[in-house]
Amino acid sequence: TELTMSTSLESLVNTYADPDKAAHQREDALQEVLKLLSSGTNNLQELVTTLGPHLTNKDELARSRGTLLLSECLRQFPTWELEVNAIQYLTQFFSDRLQDYPCQAELLIGIKALLQHHNVRPGDDHTLCRAIFNEVHVQSLKQSARHDVFQVFKILTTRYLTSMKRMKADYVFGYIQAMDGEKDPRNLVLCFSLVVIIVENFPDFVRFDEDLFEVNACYFPITFTENPNDPHAVTKASLVDGLRAVLSSTPVFAPFAIPFFLDKLSSNVPATTVDTFRTLCACVNKFGGVPLTPFIEEFWTVLRTEILTGANAASSEAAFEFLSALVATLDRTPGSSSDNSGLDKFLGICFAECHRQLRDFDSKLSLMSSRILRAVSLSSDFACGKLIPNTIPLVLEQLSLSSAVGGDVQRHSIFMKILVELVISTQKFKPTAEFENPLKAFAEATYSVLFSSASTAETANEERMESINGLTHLSLINDATLLSADQMKEVVTLFSKLSSSTAYADGVLLASGQSLILLALIQLDLVRSIALPPFFEELSNSIGTTLRHSTLSVVSDLANVHPALFEDVLKNLVSLLSQNAENAHYVSQVIPALIRCLSAREGTRGENDSNDWSGVSQILLSVLSLLVDVYLSSRASQTVLSEYLPQVASKVTNLCAAHHHGELITIAQRVLVAEDSSEETKVGGLLIYASVVGSVDFSDTSLGGVEEIYSQVFDIATKLPLKTQVQRRIVAECLGAILNNVEDQAVVPSPLVISTCSF
């Protein structure tokens, strides 16, 4: 029979506890009990009294059902207003009842709800926690019950943290016993987070530091296959990150962690090696340099083995990450700049090995050694200051020997790469009044070698690109004393020649062009006066041919570096379009470059914009005006412009300041009122106009006439044959954008008429 509010509490309790009742009947009974409690018809005391026979029943199933009913009432009625005495009674009840082992899973549900939804008194939380430690053998519970145990610990160490700290080492010891041997990934994610809380809030964990480390370290490395159907969405990454956070959580773990991970690096499984190095990165950052110093030689041994002789690229990259982290940590250690520091000891071992590899030339080992030196130098100014004076002369000497008559071309190319690596390694060095950039003493010789290699006609393409890279980084070093003004001019002139000449491979053209873009950030006037003119001279002289993509790409990228370059590039591109308006093939190549300029500006607008960009609107107005003129005057280019000009119009409008939008509408209207225009021209003109007015900011009151503009576009659209879905979409989106600014939308026709029309 259907349960009703009039059903007695005793009857409902009996129904819920009856093992012969169906699941839905028991659930219905529970919901009715909750209604009685929430309405105040019955209270906690009456519920417990009614449950009495079930809670004392000799049958385990009957007791567990009675216990579960009480726990579920607490869980599903979180707003139950319980008196302080009632909460204290439940605390004692649950603590004592945990001795009833068959009912522990049900009791844990109630304990979790009580702690989560009610305010258990300080001290009573200890009572519950100690009861769990003393009475519950967590490892023998089912997964869900174990999860409840760890959730109880989570609540205790977050909601009741201040009180729980007073348990000190007792809590740490109890938790270690509870977690030991846990295997379920859902529980482990929670367990790892609880260990981090212990380390951060329970200083007495040091009494059990080795036990706490080992109970977690046994899970390393994580081997876990994700289940796409897992409703809990446990991922390998969450397990790896959680365990890594534990193992790197405190320097106290260092004496156990470092030998442990050094042993793991003997594994032949690349995934284990990668995970170990990345976990070591996290560890050294947290441990600091002092506990690392005794293991300096061991660290170098594993790094040398993995980087110089390892066969797995991922493992090698992870080793480089650890190398950088190790050196940076040693560098931060007090006294690191002394000759007897851990850092100095590590550098001595590292430099000796790498210099030996440079002298005993081997293409792979020498290059990898240079990468080691670069990583070390970038991680520490002290290391950089010791590295450069001891290494640059060696590399310059090897370059001189290999470039002699009959020299080794491959060897010369390798050492050029090494020289560039060393230049790059000084990028982060911060010169002070006491310490100047260590490259300064060798800047002239380094510049001479790189410039000669980049500019000599006989240089192979690969080496030329390497030299370009080196010159670029040398120019970008934040030290005005390294290169003179004349040398900077020579570099820009060389890159301009290389990037605008057809005599070199595409890789050289792109490398030099990208370098010009970087140099434009610090040498704007030189790039404007020296580099830009040859690009446009090339474009101007390429009429009737296919323009080089590399040239157009560099020009487009340069435009977004600075407003002055943006103006130069746009004006020149529009001028080329105007001069060659009758050459549709030429126009079809140049106008996409113009669109790339505008798109790049759209993508970065607002990111650290300087006031210099405020004058860009005037440039954009002239661009749209000139293109509209070309569209109206050149039949040959009209088809091409019909395709691209709506994009240009939309982007120009988006980039222009709002107070210029009225001028943009005036420019765009010229394509609507042009006399003797063909039907095709009028369709294209409508699309151009629609692209402008669909992007304008009508909050500018100077525009006015929003309804008139809407009606104008709508009327023209309904009279012209918009043959494609794209054309109809542009006009419909334009009308939709304008419609948002029309106060009385009922007085104008819907834009859906346009988008769904079939002309």
C-alpha cells in the first residue's frame, strides 16, 4: 500500500528495516521519515527510540538497516536543526557503535554527515577520529566505505583543522595506518591530498617522516589505465600530480626521496625515467639546495648518462628539465657563489666533462654537451659567468681550425651551432654594476664569426640559418654595449638583403625575415628605413609573376610590431593594389596579405597597447577609401575584391575607434550610390556596406538614423539577386546586428526574410 504522511514512524521504520521489502519500498519509507522529521512531527529522540529494537537486534542485517536509516536521515536532511546535546549524543553514539564491526560502513555514512552538516564540539571531533583509528580496520572495508573514511578525514582536516591540530602525532600515525595499502584510484586521489594537508599543518609528522614517505612512495611510478566510462573521471594525470605533490611536499623527505629516485633512474622504461625526472624537478624546487649537495656527483652521473648516451628523446628532454631545475635551485642556496658551494662543485664536474666532449669532437656528443652548457647557463647567472670565459675561446679556436684550408666542413657547422648555443645561453644574464655580461669580452670576435658565416656566399644554407639565429640573439641581448650602432645597422641590412633576395633558399628567407620582426622591437627606425623598402621594391617588380609567400608573410607580421610599421605596410600594400588594379592575379595575391595584417592586429588589440596605436584609425579609413575606389574603377579586379573586400571592411570597422564609424559608413555608401553600376557591382557593394554597418558601434549618438540604415540595407537586399547562401548570410547578420539597436523592432521587417529567401 502507498505510504502517506499519516503512517506512523514505527511502521515506517519497520518497513525500512524489513529485509523482505523491495528497495523502492524502503526508499519510500525513508522519504516519509524525512518528511516527519522536517515537519517537526517527530524528533531525533523519537527516531532513536523507535530504532531501538533494530539497533540492538542480534541479526547483523537488521542492525545495519536500523543504523543506515539513522545515517541516511542525517545525510539527506542536511538542514536538520539539532540541539547541542543531540549532536553530542550522536557523536558518542557513533563512536561507541564503531565496535559493532558489521555496521561500520553504515556508521561511517552517519559520521560523515554529522561532521559535514553540523558543528561538532572541539574534542568530540577527536573522539570520532580516535574511534575510527582504534576500531576500524580500513583495509578490510569495501571501496565505498574506505572512501567514506578518507572523506571523514578530509572534513576533519579542513572544517575542524584548528581543533584537529591538537591531536598532533596521534593523527599522523593513525592516518598512516589507515592509508597503508590503499589501492583504489578514487581513494588514492583523496589520500594524496590528505598527506599534503598533514605535511603543511601537523609539524609532528617528522616523528614518522620515513613511514609517511614510504606509504606513498610505494605507488611510484603510477601505472594506471583510464576508463572512459568511469563516472568518477579519475585520470592518470590526477594520480600522478597528486603523488608528485606528496613526494615533493617537504624537505624532510629529501634523505629518503633522493636515493629513491636515483634508484628509479636505473629503469629501462622511458615512461618511468620521464616521470622520475619531472618529480625530481618538483622535489628540488621544494627541498632547496642544502639536502641536494651530498648527491651532486650522483645527479651528474644520471644526467650525463641520459643526455649524452640515452636513446629516448622524451627521457632526454625530461633530463634537461631536471638539469635546469637543479642548477636554479643550487643557485638560490645561500653561499652558492662561493668556490666551495654545491653549485660550484656541480659546475666543475659538468664543465670538465662537456669541455672534454668539445675537444674530442663527436657530432652528437659535442652538440649535446653544448645543450647542457646552455641549459646550465640559462639557469644561473653565476654559472653563466663561469661558463662563457672558459668555453667561448675553446669554440672560437675550433671554428678557426675547422675553417682553415682543407678543414672539416661538418665540424665547422657543428661548432657554429655550439657558438650560437653559447650566445643564447647569456640571454637571461642580468648585468650589474659589479658583474657585466660575460659575453662582452668576446662579443667582437663572436660577431665577426657569425656575420661572416651569414653573409659569405659559399656558406651552406643550414649554417647560414644558424648564423642568422646567432646574430639575432646577439643583437637582442639586453646590453647596449655588446654591439655598436654600426654593427646593428649591418645586421639589419644583411637580414634585409637575405630576406628580400631570390638568390637564397626559402629557409634562409624565412629565418632572416623572422629575425627582422624580432629586431623591429628594438631597432624600429632601422627596420623601417632599411628593411621595408626592399620588400616593397620586390613586390613592385614582381608584376605578372607569382609573389613569394615568404615576402608577403614577413611584411604582414612586421605590420603588427608597431603602429609606424602598420601604417607603412598598409599604405604600401594599398598603393600597390591601386597601381595594379587592372591585374586581377596580382590583386588576388596582395589583398590576402592585407587581410592578414588586419587579422593580426585584431588578435592582439588591447594587449599592452601603447598610445602610439591611437592614431591607427586614420590609416584604416584611408585604406578602406582607397579600396572602395579601386573596386568602383577597376572591372578587372572587381571579382577578386568582391570576395575579399567585405572581410576588409568588417576588420577595418572592428579596428577603428567608435567615433570614426560614421566616416566609415560614408565611405561604404559610395558603393551603394555609384552611378552606372552593374547588378553584380551593386551586389558586391551591398556586401561591403553590410560588412561595415554590421560591425559599427551604434552607441555613438552621432551616427543616428539606425532605422533608416536598417531599411536602406533591407530594401536594397530585397531588390538584388543574392545568389549564394554566403551573400544572404552576410546581409542577414548585418541586419541582425543593426536590429539590436532599433528601439521599436516591430516597425522594421525581420532579417530572417533575407537569410531564408531564395532569389
